[in-house]
Amino acid sequence: MFKLQERNTNVKTELLAGVTTFLTLAYIIVVNPMILSDAGVPFEQGFTATIIAILVGTLCMAFFANYPIIIGPSMGLNAYFAYSVIGNGNISYAVGFSAVFITGIIFLILSLTSLRTKLIEAIPDNLKHAIAAGIGLFISFIGLRLSGIVADHPTNLVTLGDFSSPKVALTLIGIVITITLMSLNIQGALFIGMILTGVIAYFTGQLHFDKGITSVPHLPEGVLVYNPIDSIGDVIHYGLYSVIFSILLVMLFDTTGALLGIVKQAGLLKNGKLERGGSAFFADSIGTAVGAMFGTSPTAATVESSAGVGAGGKTGLTGVFVAALFLITAFFSPLVSSVSEVTAITAPSLIIVGSFMIKNISEINWQDFDEAFPAFLVIVSMPLTSSIANGIALGFISYPIMKLAKRKGKEVHPFVYIFAVLFLYQLVFLAK
């Protein structure tokens, strides 16, 4: 089924790759429910839903595409959902998940057509790199604020926090531990860093295990969304079009970028092309739709999958082992909940993951002003407005304007002009 001999691998190698990927990605089951809880989602709901989304998306990737790629909640989109979509207080998290659910269905439809490829090709590369970099700054800024390293200021809006507070001190220690592990190329550095920081938090009285260690997985709120008609009604009633569009674009970029990079790393590209690309996108869309039904943010192919490929993983069997390990962790919700309540344990992961994503800035063409300025707007507006959608909107509006001013309007894909008009309309008439 997994073509182990054909891809020159074996069960032992795939198991090692699975364990390696799990350790690298395990931080997500702490960080993602913690972020969702800030939007009002009960921790147990977000925790179990996160694991369900990982299991469904990853197993679909394993059995349909046979790639050693893990599907999991997208860092950046989880923060966007919690702090921008829900954080403005205009809608409930259930309505927000309706938008995610519909996005997953749209992505599923796109995965079955050639329009997916056309959309990806239409977006200028500079905007793609800028979006990834802007998301990196956005989630790092969230980590800095949650930890207290950055605090609110009445005049300057933000300022340096109180470095004498135990929370800030523990966060800084966690950052030092984690970046040291990463500098030593230790697999699972983010997860191990969280464990070591948690040990320090426990012995300094900041971490308590009053809730116990294990419990049977459960969903306190049950299934949140399931009827596409009702969900479409929510989207129309609350005008969540820009939310869907922004999530859809980021999902396209995240999954496409991760897929191409990791499949190339594994040596599985055939003539420079991605085979079973439709199946891979199908897995991502199913993960997003099912995750939204139970209460978690949009999923994408995870870059952490590259750790498993580096350990020798070449087939979907790697994903099966990862899914099994995440299934086991589903019984440790009380332990994970206690850890997530100490933001100093989870904040270093947000800050460091942001640093991974900001490297996309180096891919941007800064020499041509008509390329550089829209990218700059995307990057700077995401953290400053606390919205991925705002950053994407400003970039897509300014890009064709700059090109027209330089008499390069024919270089812009018609889709980009359409996106620009839609985003402009949303900012002027629909923004609340």
C-alpha cells in the first residue's frame, strides 16, 4: 500500500521518522488550544478538535497521497481566527467556525479542479513571500504580548514589559533553552524546550496539576457546525467574505509551499512536478472542514514534516505513526491544559516559529519599488492591525495600482485586479 520497497525505505525507518515528526510538532497540541481558548473555545473542545483534525487530515494524506506529510492547525491562522475574527467581539466562535467550515468545503472543491493551480499562479511571488513573513511577525508579536515581554502603553501603544516579573523571566529562560536546543540541531527542540520550561515552572510554583494528568477525550460543546446551508447563512449574515478569502489564500500558500518543499526534500518529485497534488490538497481541505465541525482553526501541510523526512520518512506510513502518537496524547488533556495556562511555557514557541516565517523576506524583490512597497504594506500591517486579512487586502490593493503607475498593468493577472476590487469594497463598505 505504501510502496516501501519502491521508495527504498522500511517500517523501522518510517517509525523513526514518525516519532521525530511527532516530537517536532507536538507543541501544537498545547499552543493551538491555548490560542483558541482566548477566543472563548473551551480548552477541552479545542484540544480534542485539534487532534481530530490532525488524525483525519494526516490519515487522508497518508492513504490517498502516500506522502510523509502531517496536516495540522496552521500557525498564524489560529491566531488570526482567535484575535481578529473572534477577538473583535462581533461574532461568536461558533459563527467563526462556520466560516472555517465553508472555507474547507471551498478548498475541497478547488482541489478537484484546475482552478487551484490557476489561483496559485495568479498571485505574485512577492506577495506570497510577504504574507508568510507578515504572519511570522504577527504570531511573534502575540507571543511577546502573552508573555509580558511587550506590554500596553497609553501613548506608544506598546512598550517593554516588566522584566522583574516571574512570567517574563520564565519566558526568557524558555527562549534561551529552546534556541540553544535548536542551535545544537536537536530534533523536537520546541517540544523539549516546553517540557524543560514546564519543569522550571513547576519547581518555581508557576505550574500546578490540580486538574489531574489523564482523562477520556471529550467534546464539551459537541459538534459545533455540520450543516453547510446554516454555515453559508452565517457567512452572509455577518459578512465574513474577507475572512473566507484570507483563510483560503493562506491555506493555498501554506499547503503548496510545504508540499513542494517537503516532497522535493524526500526526492519524490517526478520531473519537477507534484504527483497526487489533488489528493494532498484534498487531505488538507478535509482536515479543515472536519476540524471546524468540532472546534479548531484551519489546517495546512506542516513544515515540521520536514523533520521526519530528514529522518528518512518517504511514505504515508510516517503519517500513520504520527497519527497514532497524537491519538495517545488525546488522553492527556488535563496535563496539557495545566501547561497551556502558563503562557510563559507556550509563548517561546510562538516567538520562535515567527522567526522561521520571517525568513521569507529574503525572497522578496526589494530592488523594484512597485514590487517592494506592496510587500512592505503586507508585512507591516499584519502585526500593527492584528489581522492577516488586512495585510493581504492592502497588498492586493496596492500591487495593481503600483503596476499601473509603472505602466506594467499587463503583467498583473486578471484575478489580482478582481481581488483588489473585492478587498477595496470590503475595507470601505463592510469593515466594522
